[in-house]
Amino acid sequence: MEQLVNSLQNLEKVKEHLRHYSCEVHPIVRERSEEKRPELAELALIYNLLHKLSMSMEKDLEGLATHLSAQSYPTDSETTDESLSDREKQVLHLLAKGCSYNDAAAMMGCTPSTIQTYVKRIYKKLNVHSRSEAVFEAANLGIINLNT
């Protein structure tokens, strides 16, 4: 859901730039291009290309906005596409408690590289890139309880 909000905010920023261009830059360029000086003719050509690009971008942005609003994002109550295994949940719980890979490996009776493999799988399944993101996402999805 946060990704949707960020995407829509970025979309609004781009739209604001386009509005600025069309409201402030457009009249200035049009006025200057009517002075019939050779360098201004080149400027007018560039302006026309930018104006066409602007119109094309507006259409693309509208399509993007439609796509983003129609895209489904998992809610807090939904689980991820791939459920975490019991061992992955156990690793995640230990990471949430602040255990290092070595500590987690000792507690689970395996090697630190095995823990690293579990962590990679957890990151992929939760679509995250760090320990804190994984813990946060797992808590939001109800996979782990941070109060225990």
C-alpha cells in the first residue's frame, strides 16, 4: 500500500512539473518565437518538440495512474504469495529478537550459511531488502508477534 501511495505522490510531482511548464514556460516561448529572429525560430522548434513530448507524457501519466489505481496490493490480512516455512518463521523470529546469524545458527542447530539462505528466501517471499523491513512486514502480516 505504501508503494501505491509513493507512486501516486511521484505521479503528482510529475503532473505539477507539466502544469508549471504549460502555464509559465509555454506563454514565454510562444511570445518570443513570434519576434522572427533566426535563433528564436530554433527555440520555437525545440519548444514544439517539448510541447509534443509534454502531451505524450500526460497521456502516459494518465495510463500509469489508471494502472496503479487498478493494481492490487496485499492488505495486512493477506499472506504473501509463498508462505514462509516453519524454519523460516523461526529464523525471522530470532532476527526480530536481534540475534546474529551465528546466534540463530547455534540455536537452530545449523550453520550460519544455512541461516543466510533462509534469510534470502524470507526477503524474496516478503519482497523486502533488509532485516528491519522483513521484521516490519512479517509483523504487519501477522506472521510474527513482536510482543513475545
